Amino acid sequence: MPILTIDNYRKTKNLLAGVYEVKQAPWWLPSGVSESNVLAAYQFKGAVSETLSFYNLVNSSNYLLSKNDAGVTWTIDKGVFIPAIWGAGLVGFDQGYTSCAIRFSDVDVNANTEIGLTSPIDGYYLLAKTANFPQSGKIYYKTPGFSKIKF
């Protein structure tokens, strides 16, 4: 079966013939990271169903997630929505980890709120919006970003 490769950057085309196997790394596996070092990966947006969005793509028998609050909702086009209710979120992943990648959206940067994303280990939180607690009162950072703080 012939294979035509097109390189738009170099503006070249190449016609190949023979038997080929293309093995591509999963979308959730960054280059330079071994698959055995990834504990879990989830795809909320674009999943076939809410149930499947909570399955671990690395190993579907470990670290299945579930909602811990009735206010948490899921839609195929937006993924998981976690309302600003104390304790609302997803549960099921309870392993300590040293690094994490999360893509999120719809953060209200003008609200005086903190937005927690995950807790890599007890006492630490990874936040989309953080707050500082100086003696003069709480200061909220308006720009979404990641930080790790200890309470």
C-alpha cells in the first residue's frame, strides 16, 4: 500500500511503498518521559461519555475517578465543571506525585477566590488562582497560573 507523506514546513512530498508500522506515543505522554512513570491520565473534554471521562487512560483498572458533589457536571464539549463550592470535585486518585500537567479554562480572574486543581501530597495544593495571607489581609492573585503552597 503506498503512503504519501507531506511536509508542509519544507514543502515536500514523498511517496513510499512497502509495509510500515507507525507507532505513535499517546497524546498524554510527553517526550522524554517513560510510560512506566505516568500514573494516570484523564481526558474529560471530548470523551465519549461521562463514565469514560473518569477512566484512567494509562491503566483503566487503577485510579478511576468519581464526582464527590452533586454540583459537579460533565459535558462532551466542555469536560468537567466543578462549581465554586467548598469540597466539590473529583475523587479517586490518592497517590502522591511530584509533577502534574493540567489544562483548564473558564477561570474568573476578577473574582476574589482561590481555585484549587489538585493536591499532589498531603498539605500541598496546586492552584489555578492563589491567595497570599499577609498580616494586612488576604490578597488574591487575578492571573491564572500554577503554584504549590503549603497550608
